[in-house]
Amino acid sequence: MNRLMRARLLVVAAILVVLEFACRTGLISSYSLIPPSEMVVAMIEMLRSGELTAEILQTVLAVFISVAAAVVVGILVAIVLHSMPRLRQAIEPVLVTYYSIPIFVFYPLFIVLFGLNDVPKVVIGFMLAVVTMIASTLNGLDRVPRVLRKTGRVLHLSRMETIREVVLPSAALSVFNGVKLAIAHAFVGVLAAEFILSTGGLGYQIAYAFHDFDNRKMYGIMLLLLIIVAVVNAFLMGWERYIRQRRGLS
Amino acid sequence: MNMLNILKSPKCRSTFDLLLLGVAFVALWQIFYEIAGSVALASPLAATENALKMLATSDFWMNAAATLKAFCIAVVIEAVAGLAIGIFLGLQRFTGDVFEPMLTGLYSVPKLMFFPMITLFFGIGLASEVAFGVLQGIISIILFTMSAVRNIKPVYMKTGKTMNLSTTQMMLTIALPGALPEIFTGLRIGVSSSLIGVILCEMFGSSRGLGFILMNAMQNNIVLDISSQTLLLIVFAAGLSGVLMAADYKLHRRV
């Protein structure tokens, strides 16, 4: 394990050193890429000056709302689909091919429908996140042990009680996995929407800096985004490990 | 033959379901149209008519060919490179363990963020379309191939050894067929993502292709064209994914 971590750190360090070297010596022109050290400096400068605070909040808030809506709607839809096998069978092709369709092409439509504000990007984030949430929840519902459902019936639990006491706890790991994926997808959706056309947010700032040939700002924000995504991922993975351990799964 | 029995057969059922989905899609579209009106989107009928008209123009096919070219090159590159890297990482256990978390991390990062970087490196046009397509798809191919190679049952390998197979024979008769279904799942996901990547790249950094004409229509706000092009793109993407899905299903059933 320790050897593994050392090797990983070594690889990351090696990549950074090579990039730094290539940029400093001019092997990669500064029009294409700035040295990693400069990205860090640019990022810290922007964070210190506070010019990004509003943008970060805007993006994170949009992602949060999309994920929250996707989780609620996704779980409800999955429960309904699970209780109607025939409908589920009919709708399965949609769930399977959904992610091969470029959802972003609907973005202009949403701008016309909802106006040029924060609603269209939340809708895009929601649309990308909700289907993986449905699929994961369905997966979890399929794995609820039969014996637990039967026990519930023996104890005369009502429908809602069964869902709350039996189904959701057994499906929790799959649902959690769905939330993890939903967050990743919502990030993609919101950032892409901001990038395409919007009035603010980190994606908008990247696009703005890109059109301005302001590489320091652009790479600074990209680094910041990478760090945000990495932190969120690490947090979720840690939480998942905690849940698994508590259930004695690994 | 009883009519009812034919109707109840699984094949007929799934065809019926697909038809129903199509009807539901059109109905939903019509409802949206009634709510939003023709400023936002065209009615299903008008969009389909316009789409058919578009299909008759040479201009459309020129752009479709450009998109297809970038897409095909991207698929070939990512398939070859992805399989090679995936098999290597699958066979070298330690190296695989070192790189796996980095790859899964990259997998969940929105690749669109790297779009400006790709444009700065590859310029505007075919090269960056291909690069962006590859970037979108290759990671899932690597990850799936790697896990497929790792998951080949040891008993197959042992059987091969007792039969004194050479390394090439082992690769061709055991490793590849054994890992193929899962590898294909990775390829399917990668190919679909690449198509999205190429179209996205055309939308922001290209001067031709289906993504470009869509963006053009958006900027000029020609609602009818936007609706028809969106329809064509969706039909194409869903069709491609359906074909790949069917092949995937068959492969998984075979083993």
C-alpha cells in the first residue's frame, strides 16, 4: 500500500516536473500552456483578490440544485418504474442510449424557454444527472433481498413504511453510487452550459479568458476546477468507504 | 398460428415498445411546442419536413462527411491506443494499480474544461476535433479493457498452459475472446462519447461539420433549422448507440 502511494506520488511529480521543464525551456510555447507553478500562482492570486468568489458560488450552487433535484426525482421515478415492470421494460432503451445523445444541443431551446439566467444551466445539469440516478436506484432496488421484503409483509408494513424501512436502506449503496455519478454529470452539464452561453460562473470565466487569450487566468481557473472536483471526489469516496465498513462489506 | 400469440412474442413486444416510445417522443415534443410556440422550437411535423429537405442538399452531406471523418479517425485512434494501454495496464498489476485512481479521477472531470487547451495545441479544425473526440472516449476504453483483462478467469489460463499453448495462441484463443464482451462495452461507451466530443468541438472550434451548422443556426436564431438539426443528430446518435448496444448484448450472451 505504501509502495503504491509512493509510486503514485512519483508519477504525478514526474509529470509536473516534465511539464514545468518543457514550458520553461520553450519546448511548449507559452501560448499553448503555462508552467504548472505559474498556474498555482495565478489561482492563488485570483482567490486572494476575491474576483472569483461570486463565480464559484454561482457554479457550485447551480450544481447543488441540479443534483438535489436529480436525486429526488431520480429516486421517485426509479421507485415507480420498479413497481411497474412492463413500463420499465418499455423505457429501458431510453435509459441505455440516453448518454450517447448530446444533451447540450437542447441548451438554446432552454434559453428561449427560461430566459438567459441560471435556470437553463440548472436544467442541463439536472437532465444529465437524473438518468444515472434512475439507473443506479433501479439497480439498487433489484438487489433488495427477497427475505427482507417478505419480513416487511409479515409485519404488515404499509407501502411507505416498506420503502422507508426496508427498500431504501438495502438499496443505499447503489443509491449513493448514483449520487456520486450524478454529481460528476451535473458538474459536466453546468460547466458546459456556462461555457456555451451564460452570464456567469466558472465555465463562463474560462470561456471569457480563452477568448481574451488570457492564459494565466484560464489555466488558473482550470486548476481550481480540477482541485474542486478532486476534493469532492475524495470526500465522496471516503464517505462511501465509511458506509461500506459500517456494513462490514470491506 | 394465433394472432394473439404473435403479438405476445418478445420480439413483437419490443418493436411495439419502440413504436410507443417514438409516439411518446413526438407527443412530448408537440406539447412543448404548444407551450413554447414557434419562437422556441418548430413543430415535429415542420422540423421533420425541413430535415428531409436538408437531407437532399449537398451542403448538409459535406458537413456530415466532415463530422464522420473526424469521428472515424478519433474512433480508430482511441480504440488502438486505448486497447494497447488497457491491456498493458491489465497485465502489469502494479502499474495498473498506480494509474487506476488517476484514470478514474480524469474520467469524472468535465472534459469540456480542456477544450481551450486542445484548441491552443491543435488549432481550429480536424486535428482538434479528433483530439477532443479521443480525449472524451479513450479513458472509458482503457478502464474497461484493464478490468476485462484482469477479470479473465485463472482457470482458462491454466487450461491453456496445460495444453502447452504459445503466448500468441494464449492471447488470441483465450485472453481476447474471454475479455471481449467487457472490452466491447468500454468501446461502445467510448465511441458514443467521442461522437459527442466531436460535435461539441465543432460547435465551438471549427468551421464545418454538423456541430458547426447547428451553432450557426443558433447564432442566427433560425428556429426551424435548429430543431431539424437537433432531430437529425439525436436520431443518428441514438441509432448508432442502438446498433452498438445490440452487438454488446449479443457478445455478453455468447460467453
